[in-house]
Amino acid sequence: MGLGLAHAKPLSLPVNVAGVLDNDERGAASNIVRDLYVGPGASITSVKWDINLTSFAGSYLSEMQLTFSDSAGNGVTFTPGSGDDFDGTMDYAGFQGLGNLGLIFQLALDGILRLEFHDGFKDLGFDEPEGIWNFGTLTFGVTAVPEPPTSALMLGGLLILSIGATRRRAVSPKATSGIVLALMSLLSSSSAFAEPVFEPAKPIPLYSYFATGNVNAPVTAPSSRPTPSFVLMGGGPDVDPAFRWLIKRAGIEPGSGGRFVVIRATGSDGYNPYVYYSDEALSTSGNIAEMWVGGAALGLTSVETLVIPSVKAANNEAVNAIVAKANVVFIAGGDQSHYIRFWKGTALEQTLIALMKKNVPIGGTSAGLAVLGQFDYSALYKSATSEEAMLDPYYKDITFDPSPLSLQGGFLAPPALESLIFDSHFDSRDRMGRFISFISRIVAPTSIPGGTLGCSGGVLPASASGMKTARGIGISVETALLVQGNGDGNPVTATRVSNASTTTESAVYFVRPSVPPSVCKPKTPLTVSTVEVRKLNDSNTVFNLTDWTGVPPYKHLDVTTGQLLPADWY
């Protein structure tokens, strides 16, 4: 008869979790997802756990989560370390019957039990895991399993199932910690265990929309502006005065109303209260506290956040209607590969381009900054380090948009930011080396007697003068560059701002190679000399982005056979 409905006792499904990374918030493309075939209509009735978890510095054990659900996302989110608001390593063990919580759920006709390992809040960089499930076993109670169709399960009692892994690619059991599922009589457990949290899990919506303030309030602020405005923010703590500048540049003032729209691919509504309110009491007072923007006091009537996690969502009519009404748009941090994969070539990109044509102010931080250049470091796989990029400027993790590099076809590509590529978290993550490699890749090949200079696939010249040359801007944490147009025939200019309480130098680095790289080819260390670096670390100087003047050269750097000289470029 096999293992089926004739069994009176519930069955159990043990899952080995050794080595599973905790990457991002639920629904992120980088999360580890495992689809386990259990059987159509099977009910998940309990979970037993005996596991060891590590949360990396900067994140919490209380944020490491597992959602087990049907293939549509209906099920349970389990937080084994609830209350452990610290990093480090801990053991967790226990048993919970889901019937006591009203959380028993039934699998769909496809018979899939889906496990998604995720984090409750993304604290670290988009390419950095938040923690790891070191070892241990989760055991799920299963009832009403229909007759299995495979004789392997009936005869051997074991079945190796397919596994969905990082970025939802199926992988062989040989390529990862294989899960062997054994169906056996459920064992009772009376051992003491920590208090976990079990919450209902619902299908991830097409998109999420959050609003603070009154989205129906009349808005008399202008829908277009005479010149463009951009905030280029380097990640880390948000820069309060930069948000206020965006609001002002939108023509918003007390009584005018205005809609500030945040767009992102993951996350939630954390920007809404920060931008709208004036203090932790959530007042709209004109007395604005540090670490608050006070948008309502400045004239905003709403701050709205859209989480747009797919191409389908980016083409959604309602999503685009909300974005189209924005007086200010801000692209949050996260993973810029999501923005390129999910938003490029969609109705959302066209809506944003239409807003840029009306000079609606736009800002971005970290990943949001990365997609505002004519050329974007798209990071489709993982983030390249300076060492990797200098040792091989064509390293597999160095991906660009547009791809291949071109003077047309990039995502957004604001005209005011022509010829530029950006990088964030600049000094804190030692990114000068990789940034020089990125900019070098943009330099077009040039024939000389006996050889070629530049990089294959490059599209712009290298020069210490002129406007349409390969160049980039690296921005430190808690730093923003305020970029504005000044009318036809006038240059695009920029000033730097930070928070009054910043403890970092909060510098901006303007980088351009004076001459083409002498060695730039795959699997070969980069050699490029006389890379000009200009450094802006005050809030009074105005930098001319058009002719690259305003501050003198700070240093000239070389990369020689993959080594940055001098190494102390700060």
C-alpha cells in the first residue's frame, strides 16, 4: 500500500539545514528557497527544531527567519531566536504544534512545501549575508499525505527531492548540502525550548504600497521644474538636509502640498515616517529634530513607498499611476541588480524618464545611486572587491548596464549625469581600486604603434580635459552630492552635504583617467597610470560637473599590474 492515507499516525519530514545562508528580506531573489515534494493536499501540522544559528555583526539573531508554506506563499513564518536582539551564535531547540496556534495549512495540488530562509530586516550591504544556519534539523509534522506516486519512496522510505537555491536556480544534491527526506512516525518531545515566534505567512503581493499623510490632499506645487535636480547619496545613514533640498527643489513649500514617492524592490516603509515627520513623537512641527526630515512642515502632504519586486509589478498600471503623480522620487538602497532586472525596459522606466523630462527631482542612495549614471555597475551576480577588479578588470562579477557598454540604452541615464558612473560606501569599503577598474573599462581602445591602449568594449576616451570622457564619482557613507542644472548654456553644478553629527569625513571623490590603460584585458592585472582624483569634503565649494573644475586635483593614482599606488588614497 505504501505510505499514504492508510497510516493512522502523522508522518514527519526532517530537513538538514546545514550551511544555509540568511541573505535578505522575504521575497528577495538572493534568498535560499527549497521546494520539497510532500504530496497534494498534505497538511503541515507541527515543527520541531534542533539548530545552531550565527548572526553576523550588524544584524540580529532575532531577525533570522524561515517561512514554510505552500507554493503560493500561504503558511507560517518561524523566528527561532525571537528576542535575541544581538549577533553571535546560539543553539535553539523545541517543538510546536501548529493546531494550538490555528496555523495548520494544507499544500496545494502540486504537493510542494516551500522553505524560504530569509531575514526580518536587511541591515547589511545588499551583497552581504546577514547570517548562517550552521547545522541542525527541522522536522515537519505531516498528515493526510496521499499515496506517493513513486516506488522509490515506498520501497526505500527515502526520496531525494529537487532543491531551489540562491536566485531560485535548481541545483544538484551534489552541489549543495543535499536534503534527504525520511517519512517516519512522529516522535514526541518534552525538552524545554526557547520561546519562538510563529506568524501567518501570506503570498507575497504583486507590489506593496505604503502611505503616510494624506494622498488625497490637493497639491498646488508645480508638476514640472525649469532645471533638473539629483541627490546622489553614498549609503549608510541617510543625509537629512539632502531630503529637504529635494523637497525645496520640487517647488514645495508650506501650504502647497506635495507627494514624495520612494521606490524600491525589497523592504518596507521605513522612509515614510523619517521623511514626513519632524521628530520621534511623530509631530509635524517646524522645529525639526536631527535624524528627521520634517517633510510635512516643509509642505509635503504625503510620503509614499512602493515596493516593486518584479517586471510584472513594474508594468502595473496602478504602480505607474502613483509614481507619475510624484513631486519627488527617491530610489532606496538594496540590490541594484533588482532594479536592472525588474525595472529596465518596463513601463516604470518610461514613467521615470517622463518625470525626468519634467525635471522632477530624483535621488538615490547606495543601490539607488548606482542606477543613476549613464553607465551603471549592475552587480548581477555579487559585489566585486577592489582586489578582484584590479587583478582582472573583466572579472565575472563586474557587470555593467548597458551591456555591452554603449552610449545608448542604459537604464534611466539622466542627461544631466552624462558620461558618469557612480559607486557608494566609497572609503569605508575601500572601493577606489575597483572604481578605477570600472572607469577603465569605459575607456575605448586606441591604436598606437605596436599595440593598443584602452579596454575592449569601452566607448569613451580618457582625458584630463573635455566633457565627454570616461569618469566617475565615488561617494562616502553619510554623504550626499546635490546636483542641479542651471539653465541652457550654463554648467551642471554640485555641492556636498552631510549630517551635522557625522563622525566620518564624508568626502566625494571625482575620478577620471588622464590616459588610456596600457594593459586592460581579461584575466590579466590592470595597468593604468595618472588617474586624476579630486576630493570634495566641505559644503561650501561648488563643483562644476560639466568641465570638472571647482576643486584642484587631490592625487594622481596608478594601478600597476593590479596594485593601487599609493595604496593610501584617502
